[in-house]
Amino acid sequence: MSEQLSPQGNDLLKLCDTASRAVADAVDEMTGTPASGQVVRMGADGTPTKKIDGVAENAVLETLRASGLGFLVLSEEIGEVSIGSNRSPDYFLHLDPLDGTFNAISGIPFYSVSIYLSKDDFHFGYICDLAQKTGFYAEAGRGAYSHTAGRLHVSSSSDLSIFSISAYTLRPHTARISGVGDVVRRIRTLGSSSLEMALVASGKLDAFVDLRGMMRVVDIAAGKIILEEAGGMVTDERGNRLVLDGNMWQKRDLIGSNGLRHTDLLKLIGGGRN
């Protein structure tokens, strides 16, 4: 229980903790095994669903069904599904059941579950580092937190030359990241976007840059609220604030940072122009 959250937020934190434990229990023995990477179907997002993805998703959905609440769920594997009452669901839920599938299949301990819940003016984001069993969460207007570190704050770094960032790009546009690489101290590519955004919120990274044009709402919804509640900034490559609507298929570039040199990062990747 967190004293900083509303009673509603605390109830959802308990639910998300239960869901993340279910996912961890379901995938722990599968990680690092060839069978976990078996393609079982084509996901709703148009990419192959691996066996471990389906197992993780089922674990979350079963937890939601057992809660007695109503949800309209958007998940990258199954697409849209109603749980409980579909006339007036208690929450709209964005779900990425396993962010970092390649890492999990390869036995690299950096993968997560990402859950974003909203209803009217209530918004709640949750990310769990499944390997470390650590949760990050935020309720709109009430701050961001982790189970291990308490309240989260972005870094105070204001000098790009000491920035540590995680970054993604794709051929044939890899030159877009070179301007950043020539300025910042180090670049990492860790393989779980939501968890990398949580690291920016925790002050362990100074920025997260994804220039693949592939980020979907389901990937970034929870990370966005956690990072912003920790004092950071999240925009597209032009500097426009991201609007989370019901369209999980919208794809775009994403910049998340501590906010202190956000405009300069946009300029370095060729965005943020007037």
C-alpha cells in the first residue's frame, strides 16, 4: 500500500502487483529456452506472437477476470477484449504483457509487463521489471514511485556531455542518431522500452530516444505517465505532446527525457523545428 496514492490507486496497485506476479510465475521457467520463441499466431499488432508472449498475456487476463471488475483491454497480442461488463467497463486498459520478448527468449534478464488504466480523469500506469521483481507505478497528479526506491525523480543532469541515454533506430535511417551519439556520454540499447522509460523516471538514465517510427500506444502508455509524474517530459520527434486515445495502432517516434535538455535532443535528431 502507498500512502501517496488514492484508495482507487492503491486498489489498482494491488491488482497490478498480482498480475505481474502471475506473469513472472508463468514465464520464469520458459525464459532462455528455444520453445519460448515458438511462433503461435500473428498478433493483433501485425507481428508474430511468440509462445512466451501468449503465456504472459493469458496470465494478466486471468488475473483481470478474477478481479470482478470490468475492463476494455487493448493488448498487442490479442487486440481488443472485454472482461466483465462491456456496457460500462470500470477501466480502459492498455496492456503490453511482455515488453522485451527477445531478451526473455534469449535469457537476458531485462523484460517487463506494462499496464495503463484510465477512466474519465483517472489515470494509472504500472511497469514491472519481471526479472528483478520490481514495480514502478504512478497515478496522475500524485507522483511516481517504485517498490524499492520510493518516490521517483528524473535526473538533474543538464549537460548533454554527461547524458546516458537509451536509443533505437533502424536502417536506412541510422544517421538520425549520430548527432546525439557525437554529443552525449553514452548510448545503450537495452531491449524493453517501457522499462527503459522507467529508468529515466528513476534518474538512472537521462533520456530515452526511439526513432524507429514503431512505438505504439500500448508500448508507451504506462511509461509516459510514470516518466511525466517523475518530472520528465515525453514528446514525439517534433516536440508535440503525445495524446493517448483508444488507437493502439498509432506509431511514431518518441523522446522521453528529464526535460532539462529536451529541445536540444530534438534538434540533434532533426526534429523540433519551427
